[in-house]
Amino acid sequence: VSCGASHCAALDPDGALMTWGLASSGELGHGGWTPIEVDIPRRVNSMSGVKVTQIATGANHTVVVSEGGGLWTCGRGRHGQLGHGHFNDAGPLQRLEALRGMNVTRAVAGGSHTVCLTDCGSVWSWGACRYGQLGLGDDWEGRTPKNGVWIKVPCACGDRCKIVRAAAGGNHSAVLTACGAVMTTGSNSYGQLGHGDIKKRYAFTRVESLRGSRLATVDCGEDHTGAVGDSGRLYLWGRGDWGQLGSGDGRSHWSPAPVNG
């Protein structure tokens, strides 16, 4: 199951896609341009015959990975987050032609951007990039997937380190390498990148304070980030004024801090 700003998506045991909630921009995938509210899970008929293996929801868009590595998107496209080569909304789910032939293994959706991984460990990103959340080295706002190259980071795996997990927040992104390193990019107003400052980054940069801690997973909230080590230790950083860091002090943390309790 995955939850966006005002909509949800889930898979039934047979891999059929179900969506419900508010479709202001077509994010439920049922087609049509009139905003609708669906108050019970409804099967997405446009995906009949397609076995879905993974889903992700952004603020107002939906991303689907199908068996065999296909990628499909629908919903708001104002910032190019759908990846179809335009900035239009899309009602029914549409397959990304730019990635046809690639084997996509995982996709994540941020506020207005999308990131996916392929089976060879490369990263593709597109959509809003005002804050550098695509990790492309600039503020290029993309209508189609871009990057598709190895992220280079000094680590035990060598320069061409395989990326095994990605996460997307409101305006920032994070990836995890095969050797357990976390890298972040994008907005950093609350220290959510974990680099000890509040300067945004336009390219994926390793979180140095976690060097030596082998991480097993990473995830992003709207303005905060979390990672879990292979020992089970939890680290959180970024915005904390609502207690989202679990630190008990209600403050933002610019660097990863272990959570006790």
C-alpha cells in the first residue's frame, strides 16, 4: 500500500491495482479529467492484464512498476513528474516509453518528482528540480527520465557502486548503496540531507557522519530522513518541530542522530 497527499493505492493478492481517495489530477488512474472522490478501493481497469509488483504515490501522482520491469505513471504532470515528455496531467496510467527495454526494479515518488532504480543499479530521475532533488547536478526540470548513470561514491564497492534503494521526500531524495552508504540531494532547509548544514545540494552527496555505519534501509518524509543500520539502530535527521525525529526535544537536527527508546 502507498499513500499520497489525498489518495491511496494498493495491490490485491493477484497483483491487481486498487486506488481510492481524491483524484484532482487523474492520480487514481481511472481516466477522465473531472475531479472525483472514490471512497472505497476501486480496481484500475486500465491495468487489467498487467501484473503490478510495486506502487508509489507522490503528492498528486502515482507510479507503478509492472512485472518485467515496466514503469507506468498517472496524475499531476505540471513539473514533468510523470516522465512522458510533457507537463500535462494524465488520467489513465500510461507506460513510460523512455524506459521501455529497461528493467525497473523500484520506483519512489516525491512531492513533484520521481526516482527509479534498474536491475543494474543505475538511477533515473525526473520532475521538479528547483531544489536539486533529482541529483543531476543542476536545477534542470525534466519531462522525461534523465541520468541513467552510475552514481559515483568512494566506497568498498569501487566507483561504480550499485544503488539498491531510493527514497523521495517533499523536495529531497536519498539513495542507499550496496555497501551501506547513504547519499542525499535536494532541499535542506531543515537539515534533512544530514550534512550538518542547511545548504541544498544539486548532486547526491554521501552522508559522512554515517560512514562506518553499514545502513540497511533509508526513507524520506516531507522534510526529514531516516535510516536503519544492519544492527537495527535507527537514525533520524531533518525537521523535528512536530516530534517526527523521536528525539524528545522538538528541534530540527542537521546531522543523523540515533533514536533511543
